[in-house]
Amino acid sequence: MEEAARTSVLSSRWRHLWKATPLRQDFLSDEETVSRIFNSHHGPIKSLCLSLLPSSRALSADRLLETAVQRGIPKLTLFCYRTTTYELPTFLLRCNSLHHLSLSYCRFPKTLPPAIFPNLKELRLTCVPPDNNLFQFLLPNCVSLETLHLISKSTREAPVISISSPSLRKLVFDRLVYDWEFKLEFIVKDAPNLESLMIGEYGTRYCTVKVLDAPKLQLLGFLCVAFKVLQLGGTLLQQQPASVFQVNAMPCRITMLSSVKTLAIKMEHSYDKTILDLLRCFPCLENLYILWFHFLVRACQSGC
């Protein structure tokens, strides 16, 4: 765009041609700034970062997003402040050009259209109210979704988060605020193409995590050893009083554990018994990483 703008001094006929070049607006801007940019630039929009202030009006935000959709936007970042309650418009959910979408402090409408984000490849949800019914409808209908970043702010809003997606390959899950009373059950129920599952420090700490069906899973981490309940396929590890862990073999053992090649563990105290129990769940493990007091140590490579 800078080169196109410079050409405007060479010829009077080229003075306004730079306004038709693809627009990449990658810095977070309020709706007034974005509106001025859109009014002076009429080319296709490649990326947009829109910040909605508490004083923002939903109607003006809808107009800006509608303009971006009409110009074929592939990458959108929408950030709302905590005091702002903005509900995503239906036309945005049907956008065919979107490939990357990042949402913070936004709300999905209660009634969703049958076709949602038909070509979306990557979705990042930060502090979006984690309604489990939303996940059950949203993920299976995003047929092109490959990467999902989910950052939750409170388990009190949804005590159970269940993930099912036929196309998902990479899943990242964490909690934004650490809460001792935050009781969460995170379940990967049906993910036939999932290859990477990354769980943040507060994602597994004193919570229940279940990976039920992910036959292609190759990378799993960072598992906090101070988990409450951890089910990996047909193996169940459960924390007992006095930091004693009990391992129970489930009636049906799922063979997905043999697909995991890389495992990452976070430790704060001595959990030798727990680590040994975990390693038994991965017969084909090749790489083991241990994060000990914020220091990453490569413990093993090949031949685990």
C-alpha cells in the first residue's frame, strides 16, 4: 500500500489508484477510526482488527462488519471490552470468505443458522460465554475448521465443555483466570482428525479432562500433574485424598493412545507415581517434555 500511495505523485491519473489496493488493517482500532478508513479506501479488505468500546453502538458495528463481508474479508479480529455486550450478526456467521476469526468478549446469537462459517479454518474464542449447546452445534457445522483456540474465563458459566468436530486438527484450551472453586469438565468426545491437543496450565489443574475418541492424536500437552480426573481413552486416573492417585482400567480400552508420539507434562512437586502411570498410557511415546517450575527440560527423545 505504501508503494501504491507513492505512485500518486507521478501522475494525476494515478492519484487515487492506491485506494483500490488490498487493505490490511492489523492494528486494533475503534469503530470511528475503521469507519474513516473504509470511507477513504474502497479496495478489498484482507484483514481487520476492530475494537468495540463500551460506548459503541451495535448498529454501527454491524455496518462496518457488513462492509468488510461485502469486500470479501478473510481474516477478522473482533475485540469487545468486558462491559460491552455485542451479539454477532447473522450475516457474519454465513460469511464465505472468512478463513481466520478471533473473537473476544462477544456473544453468539441464541438461534444459529444451519450453515456456519463454511470456509473457516481457524477460530479463536477468548472469554466468549462457553455455552455447551453452542459447541455442540457450532463445531460439527464448521466443516472446514482445522484449528480451535478456546480460552475460557469461568467454569461457572458452563461446567461441561464437550468438543466434537469432524475436521478439527489442532485444539488449544486454557482458562484465563485461575479459580480454585472453578469445577470444569472438558471432554474431547469425537475428533477423528485431531492431531494436536494443547491444554494450558489452568486447563487441567484440579479439573476433569477426558479424551474419549481421537484416533489420530500425536501431540498431547501440557498436562498439569495436579489434575482432578484424567481419562485417556480407556484409562482413568483419579486424584485421591492426600495427593494419592488411583489408576483404573476402563471396561473398553480405546487404541488411540498408541498414536501419541509427543507428551508434555507440567510439574510443581514430586509426582513420580503419577508420571509412571501416565507413561503406561502411551506405549508408542517418542518424546517426553517436562515443565518444572517454569523451566522446560527435554527429558527423553526416542525410545521412551
